[in-house]
Amino acid sequence: MGIVVGPHLLSTKELNKEQCDYILDTAQNFVEVSERQIKKVPTLRGRTIINLFLEASTRTRTSFEIAAKRLSADSINIGAKDSSVSKGETLIDTVYTLQSMKPEIIVMRHEASGAAHFVASHLEHSVVVNAGDGLHEHPTQALLDALSLRQRLGSLDGIKLTFVGDVLRSRGFRSLTYLLQKYGATVTVVAPPTLTPPEMKKLGVNITCNLAEGIEGADAIYSLRMKHEYLADQFVPDLDEYCKRFLITEKIIQRCAPKALVLAMGPFVRGTELTSEIADGPRSLVSTQVTNGVATRMAVLYLLATQHATRFCKNIEDPQEGGQ
Ligand code: CP
């Protein structure tokens, strides 16, 4: 029996290295589809995917929708304002309602940590993809980041990655850390002490508040947005002061990590987390991450939908029908 992913994709913590490799290899195969003139394959024809985004999103929501369309699936998007959640319907009643329409997959973003697990534990016929749940996990973000790193570094084995910024409120940080640790990566965190409580050590990461020290020798630096909307909670009393100590500039990278690549967890704010020189420069993987988001989500939808078919469908067609 081959490698099985699923039935749901809720976190990277629950994946093993072989499953990560399998998803990344599948995603790499799908990269080419988006480079064609006609960016469409019949792979998921007749399958239905619902994107239930109850929290704001640009990249994740759009790329899941594009991924579904490029696979020829029928995709439906539901946001918080246009769903009956806004009338007081509970999350579980909403997903029961959606499940009754027989979608193979419900892609879900929600502000509550654990929301995707909660929904998955109640559904019997649809699989759930976590597109970000509160402060918990964002597995497809980590997979697209890993694909972007693997393409440029050749391998994820033993790499050194340094996160800079708001690790405390970053679900993407948690998901990528869990994923890279399966490859023996060294993960370092650079952030003000208010954002790195003692419990963070349990993740097995190195922690420092010194940017130069934290990025020294890094293969890649990952910028995390300082959450302006949370400044009122006083983790960082003054954004200008934060920038003086943590802004990622070409000058500091040249001095400490001259070959380092730079990733960013979009959305990012130029001049607060990283300079435009960095974001638009040759070491930046920012636009590569977004491009790989489509291929990665195609891979996840393809693997989960075809494995869904083997579990639930009476008349199983060849999942590769028509090829890629
Ligand atoms: N990185 C990410 O999840 O971006 P969006 O919130 O725009 O989807």
C-alpha cells in the first residue's frame, strides 16, 4: 500500500516525514500545470470543494480556489459575512448543512484554535483541510514554505531557519517548525522576550532577542508580521522601537548570514518587518511562496479527494483519469 495522507489535513504535527515528502513531491509535479497556457487538468472533475473562510484571507482563500479550478473541481466560496453564521447559526450546524450537499472536501479557516479538529471530528462524509485555525496551525502554509525552501536549497535535511517577529501569534510558525523538525532542522526564534514565553522552549527551538546573533549562519530567515492589531495588548509598546531592533535589512544579513534566503508570512508590512530592498531582492522567496501556494494546495486537494473516493464512493473512477 502506498503512502496515505488523511483522511483530513489538520496540522503538520500529525504528519510523518514520508507523508510530507509525498505531499511536497506531488506539489512539485503540479507546479508545471500553472506554467501552461491552459492551466487546467481534469483530475478532480465532478468533485466538489467548499472553501469556508470565517476569517479574513487573501492568499490562502484565493489559492485554494484557483487550485480547485485548475484541477477541474467545482469550488464554492463562503465568507463570514455571506454565511448564516452571521445570523447566529453555529459552526457545527453550518458544516452539517454543507456536508449534506455532499462536498468531498471542506477547506476551513476559523479564528478559534482547534476549530478544524472540532469540525473534522463531527463529519462523516467530507474531509476537512485546516486553512488556519486561531493561533494553532496553518499546515498548507508550512507545506508551501517547505516546497519553496526545498526548491532553492535542494533539501530540507538539517537546514537552519530563523524566524523573526511575532512568533507568539503565528500559526504558520508552529506548523513550519513541526514540519522542519522532521528533517532535523535547527529552528531559531528572534523576538522580544514578551513574545517568547518560557513554554515556547517546549517546541525545541533556540530563542534570542538579538537579531544579529539569531540569524548568524542561517540558511533562511523567516519574517513574521508584527501584529499591529494586537499592540493594545502591550507585547510591544512601540513599533518604532521594535523596528530599530528587529527590522530585517540587507546590511544586517550581509554581516551575519550573507547567503541567507528570506521568506515572509504574508501579509507583511514593508519597513516594519523587512525592507523593500529585501522583499523585492534576489534572496527573497516572497512571490515564490505565493506561486507555490497554488501547487501545494492542488496537491493537498488531489491527495485528499482521491483518498476520499477510495473510502466513500461506490463507483470509483481512476483518480488519475486524464492525467495531469
Ligand atoms: N499567509 C496567509 O495565510 O495569508 P492570508 O491570511 O492572506 O491567507
